[in-house]
Amino acid sequence: MSHKLISRSPDLKRLRDEGFHVEIRGGFLLLRGVPYVTPQKTVARGILVSTLKVVGERTAQPDTHVVEFAGEVPCDKEGRPLSKIINASKPRQIADGLTVKHIFSSKPKPSGKYQDYYEKMTTYLKILMSQAKAIDPNVDAATFPAYPADENDSVFKYADTASSRAGISEAATRLQVDRVAIVGLGGTGSYVLDYISKTHVQEIHLYDGDDFCNHNAFRIPGAASLDELEEKLKKVDYLHRVYDKMRRGVVPHAEYVSESNLQDFVDMDFVFLCFDAGEAKAALVRTLEEADVPFVDAGMGLYLSPTNTIHGMLRVTTSLPGKRDHVAKRVSVTAGGEDIYSKNIQLCELNALNAALAVVRWKKYLAFYGDVENEHATVYALDGNEMINEEKT
């Protein structure tokens, strides 16, 4: 199926976005799963087939009002053939073994021509489905099937219909950058991956040298099995396995940040720092700033009070070209000491919130979300449920 043709043709894209099972095969447009009534007065599903007129990489106005149908003789709710639209009934094999058995003719008035393939296909669909609904009111042709994606068109292994259904496909293209890195995949970083993996970023590079252990399974999205834990995989290899089911371009690096790989980050479009303070972090921050690479640092400082309740803060600090003067005082690069953000209490819902704040800031940077304040430092105080935005430009 030509996903490019569908995505670039408003009429075909509308059919797909509204949940219809659209396929292009051998130059024909197929609308699958169409409910109709059989001569036995039962509801079945057939396939509407139309020739397809294409100019370049988009559909043109249909050059015929006729469609063909794969299925039994379509009838009304009483089992009588729909003679008003059935022009002829003769089996004919078309592309890849598909056999159509009936020809339908229903000219639109007054022009006698359909404006596009959406109007053409839904006109016949409504005629057939109205009779099927008289028998089964719940039947529907909009089944929202999972489409396999075209490797040449998308990083995804099945079509992204979420953006199109929400009407945000154009805005989503702003997130289609080449290379993003996530450093630290233990808690917050794994949720960053989960959110970024649903965008059209071409490559997502994962950096973490740790093993995937029991405690990690309680910090990250999804559910790991005992068998998977016993494989003793690296964190990045486990996460690569999970997200490789959905998309291409997740690149695991089972290594910590060090002098040997600092140059890897110079060519990134954006970097998420989700790991503890220390010399490696200080070196990476310097490298990113010198190369003028945008990044966001996500930190979480939680502590257990004497009453056994958890308190603390989440912090997201953004460093962008033209606005880096605040980073030194807000991003901790010194390990140990009394720094609240160096504590190691991790809770999945707060990891997820911290990651969400970081990813929202990244999407603001790319103008996906509107940004009135243009803040570069955000602190969420758990106790008071307060969000504090600072370093505004």
C-alpha cells in the first residue's frame, strides 16, 4: 500500500483518518470491511473497489462514477437485491488475486461526477451500510485498523494515525528532527524515551552502562517479565528491545558518559540529561555548551521525613543557544554533599512527571506547543503541588 499517496491525497487521508480500512493495490483503491446485507438477510463485510486516477503523488477527481464490489449480492434488509445500484454481476479477477463480482452505478446529481474519492466511496458505503444497520444498529465500517507503515516514509512499523485523527499532523512534523540523545535510562530517562518514541525523531540514542535489574523494572514504563530480568541485559538493550517493536531508529549505547564518547553528543539536535551529578556530567555540560547543542537537565530530589512521608522537588533546567547563563547555578555537576537532587529515591509517577516536564519543554523549543513565558527553569514542589517557572526570556 502506498502510504505516501494516501498521506498526500486529502480525500484518501480523510478516509483513513475517519477509521476506514483503505488499501491501494495494483492501481485500485480498496475500501475493506464494508457492512452489507446478504440474500440470507445476514450482515457480512465486503470490499468496495474503484479505479484510481493519480496526478503525480496525489489523487485527481475520479474519472468514473462506477465501483466494483467483492462479496455476495448486496441486498436490502428484506434480502432483496439492491437493483438500483447493481449494474452487472460478473466475477472478475483484479490485482493480486482479488475477485470482484458486482458493478455498482450511482451517479451523483447534478454533475454526474464525484468531487473526490472520499465522496465516491462513502456514497456507496452509506447505501450498503444503511441496510446493514437496519439489522444490526451497531455495525460500522470505521474499524480503525492498524496499518503497517512504509519503511521509506516513516520511522514507525505501523502507521501513526494518532496525529492524523487529532488533526495535528502538520504540527507534529516540527518534531521530526534527526538525532536526540537520552543520557541515563534508569527512571526519568526511560519515560523520556517512552514519550519521544511516539514522535517522528529519526534516531534516539540511549546512553547508560548499567544492567537491567529488578529495581529498574519498578521505575520504568511497562512491565518486564521475570525471564527478561534473568537475561541480565543492559538497560539500553532491554529498552531497545521494547521500543523496536514499534519503531526504527532507537540506538542503544551500553556505556557511560566519558572522555571517550563526549564527541558523540556534538552532532545531536537535542540532549536529555537524566543522570546523577559528577565529573562526567560536568564534562558533558561543557561539551554541549561549547558546541551550542540545546539540552535539558531533569533532576529529582526526594527525601523521607521523620514521619515516613516523602517530600521534595522536581527540577527541569533548559539550556538553549542564547540562554545558558543560568545553567551553572541550577544544574548540579558536583557529586555528593548536601545537594537535594543527589538523593536516590525514585518513584515511577514522579519519574514520569519529571520526564513529561522535560519533553514538554523540548516540544516548546520546537514550537509544537505554544510558549508564552519561555521559561528555562521549572521547579515542581511536591508538598504544595506548586509549579514555579523562572529564567524567562
